[in-house]
Amino acid sequence: MLVKWSTFASCPLDAFRPFIIVLLAAAYIHVPATAIVAVPSSHCYTFDSDSHLVDFTHLSGKNFEYNEEGSVTSDLVVQLCKDVQRRSQAGGFIDFGRFTNHRSFETGSKPVDYIQRFHNGDLAKCETTFEEMGRTAQVNIMCGRCSNKVCKDEHGCICSVSYDERMCRTVVELAIPCPKRGPRVFKGFTVGFHPRSSEVVYNGLTQLGFEQLHHGFSFPSEQIHVSLYLSAMSSLADLVGKPTFRVNPMKGLDVMLTGSGANGAVPTALSPTVLNVNWICEIIRSNPYVVNVSIPVAGYDPIEFTLTKECGYTQEKESDSMRGWATFGIISCIFIVFSSLLCCGGFIYRSRVEHQDGLHALPGMTTVSAFLDAVGRPRGYLRAGDPSGNHSSQVSWENTSVTTPAAQRTNDGRYGTI
């Protein structure tokens, strides 16, 4: 069925306002307010002077060649975030170092924006260099263009190269268009499953596996508790706020955050705080539930990471399983208190009204005394003239057979019948 737009145009906007509010609320709940600041897919990234993430992954491994002046057989090649080599037909390749990790990427000072350091190059004639690292290279990255030449490549070019033969070192000036700076990262913040680990968040960046849904990183159904340890630099630890969470889908998984980390305690490297994630499966689901945890940091982008939980069967809360024992304990306490009050009241009544004293004034002592007397009473007749109370089992049948009739009549008259 086709509906003309004029039909909707004629309706007032107030009629659709409740539906618009519901849709916006649903979108706000399911879509995070900010994207998770995940660690880049390569080590080719760094931070600027204001702790903003700058990712050069798109240029990782890009070759920048520089031909030496006056020589057609020798040039230098910089593979960004890979290595630096000097190539010549006479001497072959000379390695001036390799790029190890993002820690070799530093923030510079104008006119140099960033610095990359390459170590552990060739040792030929460089065995006695500083720290015995062989040939090394330093690439000074400038965002923009070279001042002395025009780059033919749109990705940039090498402006100049200088050698220090004594230190077995080369310094390269590289001009490239730098990417836009990303979110402001709270460096030094870690989240792990142990006080000194950082599997979830390292240096303020969410690690791979916890930035989105990964079935291989999902927690099984039987694991109803997950403990996370939060730590930060002591000088900036006061900026960390209380964590919040969102569950997708919203129904089916009961989640609760507890621990010192959930209460807003200050996390430091010496005393990490604990964030306990308690989750109970209420509805069975084939796909894992996604729990997005967000930790606000004043002046920085929030720390966010994702935890996933499988639900192959429904589970009961610990409060439900302990409810029966709690009811039994309450009933037992009420019974004990009521019995004590009844016992005290009966004792006061019998001691003051019935003028009984000692144990006889306690309620129920008459019944207890009768029971003890019945249990401790001998199980036979006592012999006549035997005040010691020997049992009849001690008298043999021979003695019974020679008992005189007079004695029998005397015994029958004294004891009677049972």
C-alpha cells in the first residue's frame, strides 16, 4: 500500500513525538556514546604531546627512497615502522636497524613532530659502538612538506640523510602527511585479571579480543564471577570515576558490579582496585551476551572494553539458593526466643505462685523427672529383705523353687501385682 508524503506532512509533529523519543532512547541504549579506544592493529602508532592517539598503520611498511647526490649506485630506503637500509651495488645491503615496537616511536619538538628509532643493525666495523647495538638509525618525521624539495609522492618523501661514521648512525629527515589525531588516551591505565597483568586494557588502550564481540574470548556459562584489577598512575588516579555498563540484549543476563573499583576507589599501581562482574543467565541464548563496561576519566576519553558471556542454561541467584536456609534460620531464632520467654515465665509463676524452688520450679521438670525415673528403674522385683535393690535377674531358678509358701505370700502381699 502506497502512502503519500502529504499524509504525514499534514499531521502535527506532536503526534509522532512519543515514537521519536522511544527510538532515540533505544538507539542511545544500544549504541555506545563513544567508540572504544582500541589498540591499533600494528605497532606503527604513537601519542602527541597532549596524549592524543596518532595512528600511522596505513603507512606501515611504506618504502621511502633517497638517492645520494653524486652517486647513481647507492641509495637509502626507509620502510616506515620496519627498517632502514643502505643499498649499493658494490657493498650490497647495509642494515641500519629495525623497528621493534611502538615504544620506539616518540614525540618530538618542532620542527620535528615525531621520532622513530631503529636499533640492532649490522655489526660490521661497528662492534664497539654504544651499547654494542651495531648500526642504528633515527628517522625524524615532519608533518607536511620538505623545506628544500618538493615530494613527487603524495605519501611524502625523504628530505635529507646524514651519516655519523663514528657512531655508525644515520639520521633521516622524512616529511609525510600525518593523520588526524585520535581520542585522548589516559596513558598508564591498565585492566587485567591479576593485579599485575593487563590483558584487557594496557596503557589506556583496549587490547584485541576485548574491543568487540569475539567468540574465542567469551566466558562460559558456569563462570558467574569475573574479577578485574584496575591500576593507574598515582598522580592521575583521582581522575578515574565509577564504572558503568550496558548489556546487549538488555534482557536475559542479570549483571551487577561490586568491589572497590565499582565504589569509585582510587586505583594505583601499588594498590589496584577490584571490579567484580557478577552475571547470571536468565534466558538461554545461542549467541553470547555483550557487556560493555565504561570507566569515565576526567579530561580524557573513557576507558571502554567488552566482556562476553555465554548462556547455555539458566542459573539461579545466590540469594535464591540461600533463601531456604535463611528462612530456616529465622524460624529457629523465633522458636528459641519464644521458648526462652515461655521457660522464664513458667519459672517465675511456679516459684512465686506455687511456691516451688530449685529445679522443681522449671516448667517441664516433673515430666523430665518421671521420664528419668522410668528409664533408671530396675526391670525386675526386689527380693524381700534386700534393701540394696538387687535385680531379680541375680536370683537363680533353684532359689525360686525352694522358696517357702509363707515367703511367697509375704512377697505377694508386699509387692502386689503390676
